[in-house]
Amino acid sequence: MYKRITLLILVSVSASAELVGKAYELTTHPATVRIRQEGPLPATCEPTLHAARGEYESLQISLTGLNRLSDLDAAISPFANAASEQLPANSATLYRVEYVPIRFSAPRATEAPGLTPDPLVPFIDPYTGKKCASPLWTGEEKREGAAYGATPFAIWPGQRQTLWLDVYVPRDAKPGDYTATLTIHAKEKQLAQSTITLTVWDFTLPEGPTLENHFGGIEGIANYHGLKTEDEKYRVLEERYAQMFADNRLNPPTPRRLFPTPGDDGTVTFDAATKEQIAAYMNRYHVTNFEIPHSPFGDAPESREKSFAFYRSWYAFLLENSWADRSYLYMFDEPNTPEQYDRVRQLGAFIHEAEPRIRKLVVEQPYTHDAAWGTLDDAIDIWCPLFGFIEEKSNECVKATGDEIWSYTALVQTAHPYHPDYEKVKDDLPPFWQIDFPLTSYRVAPWLNWRYGITGLLYWSSVYWDSPKRDCWHDPGFRVRWNGEGSLFYPGEDAGIEGPIASIRLKALRDGMEDYEYFALLASLGKHDEADAIAREAVPTWGTWKQDALALPQLRERLAEAILRAQQH
């Protein structure tokens, strides 16, 4: 199949038998599996990757020790074509996969506890250009390097270490073949050298995410690092987290420090400098959604006019800058009592009177908990049910009135008895986002959204180790058992990096967000039915999605082939 496609990213790792000897074994794996330090190897794959311009793709390289090896290091050269034209050196990034201890399994967990691969520590610090050094004794008491540095590393007989390779195809990359070299050293002597061939696929993904999304704020990291949000060090961290959001096709939260203070009458005035700062942030990180701040004046009768002025001036600013259509007000989170339903209706009416074009998002499903509570139909513009609460008929009913549906996940929640089809779906298992579930749980979420016509994805936090301060490298369990809940990043200080560390789960989600772009691009080429048919193969129903590690990558390739065919007509 791969040979029939001429514009393809192809990665092949071929370690020399003379160099390998009996020291270790090298295997390659897709980015959809976790590779433990010990035990059976998961699914392997041909060492091939493919991607469009403006896209990331990943490959895992597993090094299993047959003898003990220490002082190991790895590096990858820039990609170059036959004309000696090089892609930027940072187009390929090599990581050492780190492991976190899962002590108590999440409810319904499908992967065993123990040391579990999740953090990705880069071999080269992206901010200093220096190696991310791990602890190394240079004397009887002196130790250099960070606790979770990338290099040097070691493997023991029967134990393995996984390397993660990210390849980014620049948006201006010429189609054709490129090659790079992956080198593994032991005690500064070359142990193995592998040729990597790259061929660029001739279509381009958009710069920012098409699938609307909200992945929580990051101000809490100031508390974790003992900083104030006005500190310069925090500002640097904030920008680095924003960049990692953007690199993984998620919208970073827009910093509140960029927002002007409302006047005495509630009006927000945006001077030229403020407009420029907000626009620069939106453009730099390719932000495609804007969360409208809540009025600081509330909705009490005496503050009514001030809040009206606040919302109207904000919307006018967004409209002027072409951001209004994908802006929203996160109005209320999980109303679960009749009093909270009343509050949602009250707030919805208030916002509608202030500015009816503001989209009001509420984390709730379109069907009610209890008919006696009444409906929220007139109060909500964006409904956001849990994965396990999705119900197609009620979704379609509110969409028919012009409302939209997003989806979200939290903890390990399945359908509740008030689900309209509870008896039918009570045993369904939607994707869960704890560390001890398959990586496909993250990647498939955007596929589920496309399958059901859901236009947004929400997660309540990406950095919940921020408050209260928690060492998520040693204790990834939110409330003990919800491993990795609300946390897609790791604080980089323990790896010697002043910035975030990505998780494997974040990369899996990124791949799903990129897959969604394939659906959108194919549909834009007049092949919506074909896109839908492929989505339904992956997701027959919300609770019966394909979990095989190779299924989604294979279906994604079919999407790409369909795009290339459609572009020719």
C-alpha cells in the first residue's frame, strides 16, 4: 500500500547487525501503543510514517537490552533531500520516554498498574539548545543533571527503553524524499546508526484547529512554581505552555493580563496597543476560539447596565477582528440540581438580552436529569455532554434549532439511568482519559465528534498538578485513583527544563486533532459522504469504537488517499 503512494513520509530504521551484535534488540512501534520497560512487546509496525505539510507524525523505537548497557545517548540529524536542501533542524525531535508509577488502578482500567510510560523528555532542551542531562556521578558526592533528564540512560538485560521520534513537516516543505540519520551511542562510541527516509505528502493542514476546543486555564502553574502571574518568569512559562498547546493543535487560553479593565460604566475600551497585543497572541499561537470573560459586575439588578455594556463592548471588539463567530461564554458547569437549572435559565436570559449573538456554553447534555426541572433549550447555544452521556436523537433535536454540540470527558463516567436509551447503552464504554487506558482513547475522541456531527471538544484542565501542588512524576493519581485526570502536561523543572513536558497522551490527542483535519479537508473537496463512511468504520456507535492500535492509522491512510484522489478532479 505504501509503495503505491508517491508523496509519503517514510521512516525506516535499520540498525547494522555488526554494530548491534548481542547487546540489544531494536524494534519499531506505532504511536498508538504504550511500551513498558519489561514484559511482552505491544504491536510492532513497519517503520513508516506519513503526514501532510503542517503536520506532526511520530514513531517509537524500542531498545531492549540483551546485555547491560550504560551511558547511552541518541541523536538525529536534520533531514536533507538529494539537492542537499535541509529541513530546519527542529523538524525532528527525539525524546526519551519516562515512566510514572501507577499504584491504584482507575475504575474500569484496562492496563495494569506499575511503571507506565507517559512523560516525553527531549534529548535537547528546546529553550537552551543544551542536552537534557540526567544524573551522573562525577565524584563521590557530586551529581550533575536533573532527576528525569534524557541522557545518559541505561538498559539492563530483559529491560527496554523507548525513544519517541516526532517529525514535523514544515508548511513550505517541497514534496519529495529526504533522509536523516538516527545514531545511538554507548559511552560516546557509536553503537548503531539508522537511516530515516522522509517523503512529504502533497497537501497541507490549516495552521490552527478546525475542531473547536477548550482545554482549561494555566494560571495555576504560578502557584505551583511559587510565582505571581505578573512575574516575568511566569510570563515566560505562560508563553511556553501556550506554544505547547498550539504545537499539539489545541487552543491555548488567552491570558487575562491582555484584557483591558472595564470603565466605570462597564464598557471595555480596546486601545491600539491592546488590540495589537491580543492579535499578536492569537496569530502567534493560531488560536481559533476565544473565551469571552465573565462580567465582573454580575447580574444583580443594580449591576445590570454595567454588565450589558461589558458584554456588548467585548462582542463588538471580537466582531471587529473577525473572532466573534468562534467566541463563546463558558456560562455554567454541570448543573445538577433544579436550583442550578433555574440559575442557567436566569443567566441565559441575561446574556441573551445583553448580546444575543454571544454563544453560551454549558457543560450539560440536551436531555434533562428530571422532567420536573424543565428544559434549558432557550438558555444554551453550545451543549457539552460527557462522552458517556451522548445521545444522538436529542443532539439532533437541539441542532435543528441552531444550537451546537461539543463533548467532554472527566473521570470514568458511563451513561446514567436518565439517559433516554439507558438500557441500550448502559454497558457501553466510551473512551476514558486516564493513564491506564489505551492511547486510542485520546486519539479517537475527534473521530467520535466527526461521526456524530459534534463540533467541539472540552477538557476541564490540562495542568491540574498546579493546585494543590502535587508531584505528578511520583503521584499521577488525581484523588488517588484517577490517574492523569486533568493533566496532559508535566512540569519540566524535574527534567531540568523551564517549561512544560508533553505526555504521550497529549501526542495521541494531537494525532486525533490532525485526523479531524483530514475529515474536514475531504469534506471540503465534496467528499463528505466518503469521510462519514470512514468515520463510521472507526466508530459504529459511541460505545463501540475501534481500539486496535493499528485500526485508526490504517483508516487515516484511506482518508489521505481519498484526499489525493479528490484533489486530482
